[in-house]
Amino acid sequence: MKMTERKLFGTDGIRGIANVHPMTPELALRLGRAITHVARRGKSRQVRIVIGKDTRLSGYMLETALASGICAMGGRVMLCGPLPTPAVANIAVSMRADAGVVISASHNPYDDNGIKLFGPDGFKLDDELEHRIESLLESSELDRARVTGAAIGTALRVDDALGRYVVFCKSTFPPRLSLDGIRIVVDAAHGAAYRAAPAVFEELGATVYRLGVKPNGKNINRTGALHPSIVAHEVVKRRAHIGIALDGDADRVIMVDEHGNEVDGDCVMALCAHALLESKRLPKKTVVATVMSNLGLERSLARAGGKLVRTPVGDRHVVERMRRGGFRFGGEQSGHLVFLEHATTGDGIVAALQVLAILVQRERPLSELASAALERVPQVLLNEKFPCRRPLAQMPATQRAIADVEKKLGADGRVLVRWSGTEPKLRVMLEGEDERRIALDAQRIVEAARKDLHEPR
């Protein structure tokens, strides 16, 4: 089926400024109706939909509107309250729901919000279903499908949602191990995992020092994965073994070693992939990552007998490629890490537990394990905003500059040039052994783009 360009759904649901189109209660209500209408197709029973959210002030407004829309179409709403994105996906599956809805703008500031949709299998909806839902929002079909009387839906609160998720997370940690004697700084970014994350690590035996666990509706992401220096400072101060910094909806994690050094998603992927390869638990000896992952990760896997498959930017692309290829582990440099053996989407707490299991088993500090797993290739990233954008194929000077740099780097580096998906911002990423040289080459490409965009077509 040929689909027209989507106006609302981006690479990770709908997102925008809260109470400004499209993130209004009016659209959320209609979206709740559309989700229910699509979910109940072919079913004789009542449709059940799980709703979770992060700690943003606007979550109350959007949660109520979505629930109202679902009830208006005869659906049953299961409200989980503040809960990480991966927890909602997990609970949707365990409670045999027809869909899961997460109200969150992830790492964005508090005045933004978003809506992510999961299917009954716990995976994010595919493009076709999102297109169907978006089309319904402007269709009279929803109005013709209204229900009345006893058919109107109900809502209930899932009081044990947090406990269910904590138990699930602990189940991903090897049962023969414990975290006794391990000191952990956990920064929940005043977000969705402010209760779940400390509980998981404490119940496994760790001594936990808490940061970012006092949400007020406005302070989400003021600490956590976007500001790893905060957790790093606390790790050194507390003489902790490890720091764990989550983002607002806890689907990504940045870790910090015992010296306060950042350990990003690429390093975690290398570390975990080596362990999985050694235990013969990495299907096809393959890790899936995006084009942004460092060349050092590719080389690290090759040395260990594995390989890297790359996708476009976005954890959704990573998961789709994993499912299509029969792979079980992948992620992004930014800290989205997906262990399909355990979860259907990125889960910061689950990812941290896998790293902690390696630390406990090998009895070595994270700094040693990380440095042995990954030797990073120097990387330069420029983000240049322009007054307009043009397809890269129609930018000859830029294409010549890219080709010239690629020829010079050969197999010792990489060039990635792409437009941002949401604004006229050109992203230029270069990797190579000489950081000074690649910085100059990146600037050359930006200057070539500037020439192309100032010349007539």
C-alpha cells in the first residue's frame, strides 16, 4: 500500500510542545478513539489498552484525554501512572492488552510531551498501522463508530504496575548472582524510573545513592543521561563502583565508571557483545547499531569474531533490523540498548543490569572492562543550521567534498552527512585517526554545503 507522507507521527511517535498542536487534549482524545477503533477490528471482546506516562506536568492532561477517547469507543483503560517506557511495553504483553500507550517526550524538556504506541506484542507499531491511525483522525469513520449505553468503556488503575516491572527487571539478572557489596549511584532524571530504578538495584543487594528522584512536573531531564557529569561527580564523591544515568522515560542509559568517566552506548555494546560471544549467546555473532556508532565498535567486534550491522538513526530502525535478521542485541551510541532476549524496546535498567552482571562475574572494575572492550576512533560531529534544505543529491559541491574526504580516509575512517529529520540542520560526522585533520575536513563539507545552498538551483 502506498502511503502519503505522515503529518503527526515521527520516528518515535508524536511529539511537540504540550497544549500546542499536535500535543493537545483535543487531539489526544481523538487519538484514543482511533487507537481503540483500530485495535478492536475483528475482536468480539472489549479492547484493553495500557497507558503509562513519565513525570511531566502535562501528563495529567493528556492521560485523561486519551482515557476518555478510549472509553468513548468502548475500550477498557488500564492506567499505570508514572512508569518507564519499556515497562509499559512489558505490561501490555503480560496483561494481554491490545495496545500500550506511553505519554512521554523522552529526553526533551518538561514543556514538551509525546505519545508512543506499542502493539500487543510489546513492539512499537509499524508504519502502516501508524498511518491508518493518523488517517482516522481526519475521518468521519470515527464518528460513525461511537458507542452508547452499556457499551461505553471503563478505566481502572493498575496498582501493582510498578511492582510487576521491578520483578521483571530483576528476572533479567542471573539468579546465582547478587549485588551485595556493590555501591551504585542511580540518577533517574526526575523521570519515569524515579521509584523503579533504585528499587531494582537495592532489592538485588546493592547500596544505592539516589539522584533525580524528586520529580515536581517541571524538573525532568535536568539531571540523568543528558547530564552525566552530575552522576560522575557523585560516583567519585561516594567512591561508588558505578554510576547509572537514565533519561526521562528510562529507555536509555549512560554509565559512569568508578573514576567518573563516561561509558556510552557504543562502549556498553562492545562490552556486552564480547561477553555474549564468549558464552555463545550472540545469534549470528552480530550486533545491530546505527550509522552513528563509532568505527571502534566495528573493529572491536571484528577482533572478537563478530560483526556489526548498521541502520539509520533511531532505536526503532535498530529493533526492526534485529527482528528481520534474527539478531538479539543492538542499540545506539546515545544509550538505547535492546536485549531482545529480555525486552522489546530499549530499557536502561535492564541494560545496566547486564553490565553489572559482567562486573560481578569477572570481579574487575568497569574502567578496565570498558578500555579493554573498545578503542574509540576519533570522531567529529558538526551540526550546521541553514535557512533552507535541499536533497543532498542536488548539492554538487557537497557531493564532491564528501567524495574527496572519503577517498583520503579510505578504510581508516568514515563520512556521514545527513539532514536532521525535523529542521534544516545539516549533520556532518567524520571519523579518522587524525582528529585535527577530520575536523578541518568536516568544516570543508559544511562550507561546500553553504556554497550549494546560496547558489541558484
